[in-house]
Amino acid sequence: RQCLTIHMTVVRIQKIIWSEFTVGHIKKHEVTVEEAELVIKSDALSLEGHNGKRILVNKVNSRIIAVIVKMIGNKLYVATARDASDKERKDFYEYKKIKTGT
């Protein structure tokens, strides 16, 4: 049985940074900037990514979306956004069970 470790950290984000490349790239994954920002601003599951990035996972409408970000100072740089992988989905549902106590 695998364990899911949850770290609760509050981070104040002064600005979300979007590059033109990233905006175009997430369109290929059929994710909008608005959907990605809903995940970023929500009580999302935060998973450790590669090279200091975080993977934020939450449900937007009927989709579970993963947004890959990197904090530099108090600015949040968005690398990409896509539908969550099977493992991210599993971790998300486990996280929600723990949060709701069910």
C-alpha cells in the first residue's frame, strides 16, 4: 500500500506569470488559462515535480487538471497544464478522501 504525504503550506502569490509559449502549449492540451488559474487559486493537491517544480491538481468542472508551476520569489511561473495522469488522479482522490474524512 502506498502512502500519500500531505504538506500544508500557505504561499502568497504576488503574480502569476504566463509566457506566450505556455499559453499556446496548454491550448494543445485543451486547457484554458482560466481553468489553469482556477486550479492555482484553489485548495489544490500539491505534488513534488522535477527541478523544483510543483504539480497542482484539482477538479475543474468534470476534468481533473494538473498545472505544473515553479515559484521564484513571490511570482508563480506556469510551465504547462494538462489533464492529470492516472497517478495524479489517484493521489487527488486520496487527498480528497483525507480532507473530507471519508
